[in-house]
Amino acid sequence: MTELTPERMEHMATTLEGSGRYRVLRPLEARVLDAYPSTPGTRLGMFLDLETTGLSAAKDEIIEFGIVPFVYTLEGKILGTLEPFSRLREPSCPIPAQITALTGITPEMVAGQSVTPEEVAGFVAPASLIIAHNASFDRKFAERFSPVFTTKPWACSMRDVDWAAEGYEGRKLSYLGMQAGFWFDGHRATDDCQAGIAILDRVLPVSGRPALAALLENARQIRCRIWAENAPYEYKDMLRQRGYRWNDGTDGNPRAWSISLPEAEVEGELAFLSAEVYARPVELPVTRITPWDRFSTRC
């Protein structure tokens, strides 16, 4: 029997793909750098993923940190990754069974494990950018754990790339990985980080741009959040269809429907609200959002 060496298996995979009848998923292989390169014009990004005891940043706790540094150019090319920060942490309350089922993290694995805010702050300090897949979730937990995360600009690999416009039917990390041609062990923090970086390293099929370049372009934009306070109840469905989301006010922001838009679109949206929703001129709260505030409770 012919030995199935890695080279022969790759040849078989390429042959199957070449037939046009098969797609082959390869295991994710991170491109790891020995050291930070001396290439001019580079920056250090960090992809972050957290596993937690639940969905509420106000009451639930982090049980695993995964932070993978990566080197990129301002044009959006990823050069490779560096040594990750991967740590488990014992929470003050038991890990729910459904969280163990989802992540594979058991109470025995985290027993006696700890992470200090100072450790995390020291690791994150050199970063020029923090990226998470669903940054609205991760940033709130991260900022509650360490104030270092309030000092960094953030981006979201799920929202800051227009995956639908590029022909993708979903935005889940596992789906995007399959579309990119690889599989990985999901729901462990560092694995998810490596997958996110690999996805951003791919060239988008429609625009032909690196995915990271599209993300950086969106992340650098100044956006504004319009708070449609006291909007008539009968317009809730219209607002939802237009992209507004309801905020219940428990985060310190207005209890109102809101939408985040590029700064240049704010005037037109306010005119729409005055004419179509309130039927009169109105002055509504508008929060200006910089990359340092995006996805936080502050906006």
C-alpha cells in the first residue's frame, strides 16, 4: 500500500478539487513568525476571543482568554502571527453545564487558574488595534476586566466586512472558515482567534481586496449613533426594518430606538425621522463614535 504522506494527500486533495465535483477542507495552519519583522509600515494587531459563563457582561465572568497578536501592513496585508496569550480563569460561580457543553471547559480545568488585569494589560499594551468576531460581546467583558481595553481602537471581523456583498450567506466564524477552505476546532478562544486572522488574510471573492483591508477601512470611519427618543410606538416595525435597535436604557444610554451610521449620513437620517416618523422638526441625541468607543457600553 502506498504511504499517505502529507505531499501525497495534498496531491489527492488538489486532484479532487480540480475535477470540479469536490471541495476539500484543509486543517487551519497558522502562519507563525519567529519575531516581529523589521518591515517598514507595519502594525501590531491583536485578535481577541473570550469564553465566559454567560452572555451578560454585568454579571457573568470570563473563563478563558485567547489573544493572538498578528503583524499587518496599513494596506491590510497580514504578515503572520506571534506568540498568543492563552489562559484559563476560575470564576467565582460554577460554570453552567451548557457552557461546558459549548466550550468543552470544565470546572476541573479552571480550578485554581487565575489571570490578573495587570497581566492582560501588559500583553495588550503594544497593540495598535483589537479585533474580535462579535466585538459588541467581547469588548464589554474585556473592558470590565481591564481598563487597557478602553485605550485601544476596536474592529469587528463579523460586522466590519460586508460578507453578504462578497457572496457569503452567513457570518459565523465556522462558516466563513469553511468558505475560506479550512476547518478548525471552534469554541476555544485561541483557536477562534487563529481562525479569525486566517479569514481576514483571505482575498474577498467579489471586490478582490484582502478582507483585512475592508475591515480597516470600515474601522477607521467616524460613525454616529442617532437615538430616536420618544418615537411613536406604531413606527417600531419601520424602524426595525430600517436597521434601528431597541435599547432598554440599562446601560446608561437613552431608552430609545437607535442606529449607527457614517457621519456623512446623519443629516439625511434626521430629516427622514422628522418627516416620516415624528411628522415635525425634532432635535434628537446623536453620539459621535470613534474607533476607541465602538462596541462599548459608551455608545
